[in-house]
Amino acid sequence: MTRRLDSDVAIIGGGIVGASAALFLRKMGKSVTLLERDFCGSRSSGVNYGGVRRQGRSIIQLPLAQRAHVIWGQLPQLLGMEGEYQRCGHLKIARSQADVASLEDYQKRSLGYDLDLQILSGDTLRSRYPWLGQSVVGGSLCAQDGHANPRLVSPAFAQAAKQAGADIHEQSQVIDMAHSRNGFVLHTHKGLEVRSRYLLNCAGAWAGFVAQSFAESVPIEALHPVMAVTEPLRPLMTLSLGVEGGGIYARQAVRGNCVIGGSRGFALDDLRARPSREAIGLVLARTVELLPDLHNAHVIRTWSGTEGYLPDHEPVIGPSGTTPGLIHGFGFAGSGFQLGPAVGEVLSELVCRGSSSTPIEAFSISRFTKVFRPSLQPFQQPKEIFHEN
Amino acid sequence: MIQALAPVIVGAGPAGIRAAQTLVANGLRPVVVDESANWGGQIYRQPPAHFVRTKKELYGFESAKAQSVLSAMQGLLPHVDYRPHTLVWNVQGGQLDLLHQGQTSTLAYSQVIVTSGATDRILPFRGWTLPGVFSLGGAQVALKFQGCSIGKKVVFAGSGPLLYLVAYQYAKAGAHVVALLDSGKLSDQVAAMSDLLAQPAWLAKGLYYVAWLHAHGVAVHRGAVPLEAKGQDCLESLLWQDDRGVHSLACDAVATGYGLRSEAQLADLLDCQFVWNAVQGAWLPVCDESGRTSVSGVYLAGDGASVEGADAAEWSGERAALTLLSDRAGHATAEHVARSAALSGHITKRKIFGRGLARAFPDPLNWAAQTPDDLLVCRCEEVTAGDLRQTAAEAGVQEINRLKALSRVGMGRCQGRMCVCAAAEILAQCTGQSLEKVGRLRAQAPIKPIPFTTMLKAESVSGKDMA
């Protein structure tokens, strides 16, 4: 039997983007139905590394990252929980003088975004952080960046949205969607019919299917990070670490477990991914170079996830080019966790006001549909393949 | 070619050994990978070479079977590629990941028989992490492997046939068994009798242990549930409860367990489908009458497929090997078909007996409902029953993996081996669902923790850097 629901906004995807959009839309008085195939925040939003950093992002992302930074500062008020969020600092490590130069260049380019980056020498870093290994030549510290527990934070956004009155349906897969003059009609495999004026496409790595349903194709690709965690260790790392040029990232959770990530796993099928043995070996070997104290630690668990990447490694945020009322927010190239709440807020602004108070033009889907913007620059090949979540 | 690779057997207990024997008898040279230093599995675990306890002392009634299985493997050694002390920690792309003496390596397979055995099914009680409290299987290992008792005054608490067996073995070996607390009632055991009679010899053995314990002055209490292990720094006494009230026993060791649970992580990583088994109250890998799983080339046998005990493990090990052989040849010989059918007949009878055991040894009544909020359920991650209830209520959790993600239960070193049964019971109870609906914890590599150092060579092997 079909159950029908009518709401102002339907959201596909209960990750941190979709769930925070639901929360902010409720705060702006809109009725919201959110459809999540699995559990909210159980996919990439919940299984990523947990980095909450602005440093290292492309310059065009920094206004959004700044906006997100403010929201992260209000997490307890928003979600009623800390989510293990701490502004402990994020250090981007240089392993060569060329890396140092690259970090210095980034520091210059990011001036004006309040990152307050400090470039430090290897010796200074080791005297401050004696747990850093000899391969560290220098680094760039963003003292106000940090990390959080994505397993807790992402589902909490959905929980907060629910408490604010959003109608959240988990384990509800959308099997068809259509748009007419009257708005959107979605059907789930459980026989639920959702009608709405607006539709937010927050389906992460699977967002391409949603876009395609509205005759909008994007070159999105799914990639799979490799994550590993140690047994709880004595307090060791006081910073979240990244590496210039990519490689690995590492942090120590409140409980003492060191969470490390990098490289690439593989897809088991359309929905599931696993780390590969080669990648696990690579990540552990690199981690020990930077953090010699981990030499005798044990890895107790590894995992992967499914993340959406566009060719330029920038997300798609903004209105559809084909379908009025359809708004996209996906493709964060493995680094959407920090941005997520700001994107959710932007999506809610687009619904309620028709515009975003943070610039998002660079993330328009039209950059992939040359018909609309023939003058668009060709994609720049991204320098980094690895992104910290 | 699929036939080019030697078949792999994971585990060298009764299932793995009989599987190996069958493959060797048919002209193959299997690789036998086993986590232990010596073959025999948990049930026929062998003591170190210079230990002097006889097979009769070690294995009691089962000594003839133990002797048969152990000497079978002894005879197989020249004909198999035996890899003791080797952990299978992962599997990927047709290769098992091995860990041996601190080094990782891979082993390609096209056909693998997984005989991963079982561990204790634990339903914890207050104070269960105090030194002196052991799992029942652990207590048995201490005796069988090292000839040690877990304490001077030992209480056995829990349920299942192993409880009586280990208590008997302890008492026989000279340990002071203070009491045996069986959560099942005599009426349960009487009600189960018709199924138990499917295997009169096994039933007789069980009754013998009970009678022996009685005759030797060991107090056997039925409908008895441990409440709290008490002590300053280590165990000093055990509080327990039955219909008559709460009692205390002075003791310095408790062995506890409520039957066994299949170790199915490897089957999960091999991507086998799982199915709910109502008799065992567990999600188990799909395994048909011939030992085939849902994954081509992957076979299961022994307690890792379904807890049916050592005899059934021998049968299902042999049967899986016969199936492997017929899949390899593309056809089954008449002799193999007949033998396989005979083995299935034995196993079916054992399953009826197993159903009787499940009935004879039920869990404590309302265990989950009566569990206090301050009970530590997950000892690795220090998650209490109250934490689980609160998480379930606040976040609307209905499913065990979700509970893990939000509460950390099962996230630690043991990956839920010790706590998942209890956590699932509590989640089922507080959400008003069946255990089946709560689901099963998905396995994640490594199956057991692996040291960083073992992986450091991997870079030179793979060499490739995607950055």
C-alpha cells in the first residue's frame, strides 16, 4: 500500500549534508522529508577520518569552510553533543624543501581567510611535538582546525533534524523520481510516495544517479579511502596530521586510538568497499615514518567507504541546470565532513531565499554541462590525489 | 586454471584434519593453515611436547577419538603443506592474508575449506572482568594445554554441556570445584529428553558427568544465575541467585559460558551470505547439505559453520572435502556420493541432538531485562548495558552495527567476539525485537589485531604510490 507524504522539501541522502540541510530547513520553517537508503550518517559521513580542517582546501572552498568552522563551534547548541570535536590544531607536514615551499605558497594564497597558518621548521616541530619522526622537514600549523568523531556527529545531525520536526525515513531506497509542474514525486522501495516542491540531491557518491534521473549527467566517480585504527594508546599526538602532497593522515581519538588513513581501497560492489592489503601496508609504513612511536602498536580494525569525486575534485553545490527546484550538494572528494554543515545551511538558503550568502558559483553543475557555459575553463588536474576527510 | 592451486584448509581441528585426510586420500596436497602452534583445534588441543599428562587424562572419554584425529594428522604431515602458528587475518581477491611469526604473506586459493571453530558465548555479570573470572573455554584450555587450574576454588557458572564437562575435567584433575551453577532447570532438561535420545551415547556421557559430580560432592544448582563476582583486586566470592534467593560462594575462580558461538568472521570477509539459525539463535553463514557456501569455491565445516561439536566436525570436514573434490573434478563418484550421504545422515542426527541441547540449556530467563545498567558489556571499549539502552533509546537504534557505531560496543580488540551476544540480547530486549531482527555484526579485517611492524615490508612489495 502506498503512503503519501507532502512536504516543502524532499532530501535524498541522510549524510552530513542532507541531514544538516534538513535541520536548517526546519529552523527556517520548511517541512522536510528525508529519505536515506541505509542509516543516516552511516556511509562516508560516518566512516570518514573525522578531520575538521580548513587548511589544505582549495582557495575557492575557503569561504564555505570558514562558514562551516563557525557552525562547528556551535555544535553543542546545535546537536546537544560535543561529538568529540576538538580544535587541537591541524599540521600539514612537509617531507622536503619543495613541500615547505608549497606550504608557504598556500599560506600566501589563503591569507584573508583567517586560517592563521604558521610555517614551522622540522626542529621546531620536533621540539614542540617530540612524537614526530625525523622525516618531518617542516610543516604548516592551523591551530584552530581539529577533528571530531564522524560516527557520532553525522548521525547526530539527522537526530537533531528529526527532533526539529523533519520526517526522516531510514532504510528507504528511492526507486523512482519524477518532476512535473506540480513539483517532485518520489517513490521508495517500501511503498512510500513523497511529493515536494524542492528536491535536494545529497546522495554522495550515488548522487550521479539522482542527477541522471533529471537528464543531468555528471562525471562522478566513486573512490574508497583506506582507514585503520590502533588499539587505545597513551596520549601521544596532540594534533591532527596531514601530509603535503598527500599520503596519509592521522589523529588520536579521545579514547586513545590512533585513526590513520590514506591511499585507496576497492569497491566490493556498488554499495560496499574495503581497504586493500597493499594500501593497508602502505598506510602503516608511512605512518610509522611520521610517528615512530606507533612502531609497536596494533591495528585492530580497518575499513573503507564510498566517496564521490568529480574530475576537478570540487563539489557540486547549487541549482540544477535542467530541473527547477532540484538542488545539488554532493561530490566532496573525500573532504566533505568539515564542509557538510555549511553546505546544508547553503542548501537551506537556496530553498528559502533562492540564493546563498556564501559564494558557490564555482561549484555549479554547469561546469560539466558545456552547453550552458561554453566559456568554462578546462579542468585543472588536481595536484593532490589524496584528501583528508 | 582453477585446478592449478592446491586447496586450502583453514583450521586444524577435527574438521580441518578430516578434510585434509580426505583430500590427501584422493591425491591432493592441501595447504593447512592453523592459528595454533599444534594441530587438534580447541577440543583436542595438545599440550607442549614435554608435558606428561596422558591422552586419557587430557581427553577423558574422548581420548580414543582424540588419538584417532591427532594421529591422522601426524600421518598426514608428509602429504600436506602444514602452516601452524599462522593467522588468516584478511582475504582479498582470491588470496588469504596470513600472519606468521610477525610477517605477513598471501596465499592464493581457488578452493578453501574454512573450519574456523567457535568461541565461548558469554553473558556477562557484574564483576566479570575481575582477575579470576575466565571463560569456560579458556578454563578448559588452561587445563588441557598447560595442565593448570584457573584457581584453587573454582565455580562453574553458565549453561550448556561444556559446563558439566569442564567441571568434571577440573574435578577429575584434582581441582576443588566449589559448585556448578546451571541456568537451565531440570524441567528444561527433562523436556529436551526426546531430542537428546537421538544420540543415546552422548546423552549417557552427559548424564555420567552429572552423576559423577554429584557423587563427588560437587553442588549442582539448576535455575541458578551468577549475579556478581566480588573481590578487592581479584575474585573472592560469587553472588548467585535461584528461585530460593541470593547466595554467596567463596571462590577464587569462576569459569563462565553459555554454549559456544561460531567464529564466522572469515566466512564474512569471504563474502558468504548469512542466514538466521533459530536453533542456535545466531546468524550463520549459509552452508548447504554438502558444505558449500553461497560463494563458489568456499566450503565450511565444523563449529565455524554451526556449533554441532567435535564428532559432527569430523563428519562435516570430510563431507566438505568430498564436495570440494567433486567440484574440482566436475563430477562426483558414486563412492563419494554414498559416503557424503552417510555423513549427512550422521550430521542430521547430531542436529536433532543439538536441538535437544538448546532446549536443555536455555539462557537465563529474561537475562537482558534483568541486566543492571552498570554491567560492563564490552570490556575492550568499556561500554555498559546502560550505555547500550540509552543509545538505543535516544538514537532509535534497532540494528547491531548501528549500535556499534554509536556506542563503540564490539569496536575494540576482540571485535565483538566476547560482547556481541550480550549486546544483541540487550538491544533485542530494549527494542522489543527478535534477535534475528537485530542482525549480525559485520566482520572487518584484521580478524585479530595485527602489529604495525608486520606490515612494514608491504611497501616494498607493492611499491606503488598513488600520490
